[in-house]
Amino acid sequence: MFRPGTKKTFISLLLILLLAGVILFVIRFNKRNSSVVETLLPEIHVLRADIIGISEEEINLRVKVSLENLMPIGVLIDSIAYIILIEDKQIAQSMYPKKIDIDANGKSSIELPVSLAYKKLGGLFERLHDAGKDSAQMRMNILIYSSLIPRDSAWIYIKLTIPVLVLPTVHLEHLKITNLNSSGATLNVSMKVVNENTMRFAFHDSKYKIIFEDHKAIEGAIPQIIELPAKDSAVVTIPLDLDFKQIGQTLADYIRKGKDMTYDVTITTRPVTNIETLKDSDIILHAAGKLETIKDAADKK
């Protein structure tokens, strides 16, 4: 139970705190020159944006943002929806479904995954590349869902710059048989990697997976750094030692007779770069085709 004097003091303190909160709200409202809804919204700042993976289908990014609550009361955000636009073209939309509880005058950081499908881009990167641009503006339209904020009115817009990249292409130049005997063969797979970008690239920690015909995949690592000059190409040689007992009769016959073979090759690699957004990305290069020179190579062994 409160004593009479204590109760009055407690109520007075509550009124003072409430008044202080109202005054602070009005001050921030005026400073931000915003609507009431905008004043209730947390400020969002992009801390960093990293490209974590590039393949022939899509580019995957991870955007880390900070949410700052400028109000003297805590805010509970139920979820966040966001739309991705590049050069004003809508590319993707997604949602962050987790609740975010931000203390009064507090901060919280989250990571928003962004997937940019090349089909949705519709050749946009290629057109920007042809126009000589090495970067593009990405905009995120973010809608915050919270019981404190009227529905569909809590939009926040942020912009960031991302590099314009044309994925290097790869194909097998030829397959030369350097050694052939009754038990197996040594092959040199010559692979060409083409860089259409106006910046040089170097790749390390490269791993390959090659499928000849319908045989199971042959996997291994490329020890050297792959250097790709701007608007140029590089040839990488991958030596393969094959045991006919392990690779199967059909593939062994193809190699013995020097027949043309279909191939499917996937290279997973990482760039050596000073571009912050690319440093930790996995790049996947893929190609499929037919080796038409294997018969000549077999004849010259």
C-alpha cells in the first residue's frame, strides 16, 4: 500500500515522465520535419551489403541494417516486408518474418537476404555493362508491420550501390590424352575462362566437378590462382588420372577409342579482390557441351 504522500509523488513522477516523452516526441517530430507516423518509425541504416554468391541463375546478397528507435518507449516490430528495385526496375520482393524488439532509444541489427534472379533482371546488367557502367543503384522499399503504426503507412526507403558484374563464362577447349594404357589414362583438360568485365579478376580456392557422358562426377581442386585480365581470358589446365576400373566400361571405351564426349563442368571459386561486397562471395561457373577434339588428341598420344 502507498502512503498518501508517496502515492501523490509517484503519480507526479509518472506525469512528469509522460510530459517529458511528449516533449521529446514533439522535438523529434519537428527536427525530422516528418509526419507522426514517420516519427514513430525507427531509423534504418545500411551497415554493409555483401554478395555471398553468384551463379548463372542469380546473385545472392546479404544486407545488414541497423534499426534505431528514437522514441522513449520500446517498439515491437512484428515483421518486415521489402521490395528490391535496381535502376527503378522491380526485381524481387521478400519478407523478414521474425519479431524485432527494440528498447527505448535503443538499436537492433538484422540481416536481410536478397536474391536477384537474372530472369527478372532481363539483361539489365548486360545493358549497363555495354553502356560502360560498373555500378548500379539498388533501392529497398521497406514496409514495417507493428501494432504502434497504422497498417501500410510505415514505409522506409534506403539506397545502396552494387557492382555491375557479368559472370565470367567457361568452356572446355580440348581434352588431350597424355598417357593411355590398359588400366587407365592421364588426361589434360584445357578449360577457357572468359572475362567480359572492364575490371580484372583473380580467383582462388577453386574446385571443379566434371561429368563426362552420364558417368559419375569427377571432382578435385585447382591449386593455382586463376588470373583474368579485364576484357580478356585465361586457359586453365586440369590434369586427370583415371582408373578404368573405377570410371566404368562405357567411359573407358570412349577414351580408348577417342570418341567425342559430352561434358558438364561446374567450377566453384572465390575472388581475390579489394571490393568489399565481393570478398566473401562464392562464384559458380557452369558450362556444358561436347568435346570434339578428343579423337585427334587420342591419335597424337
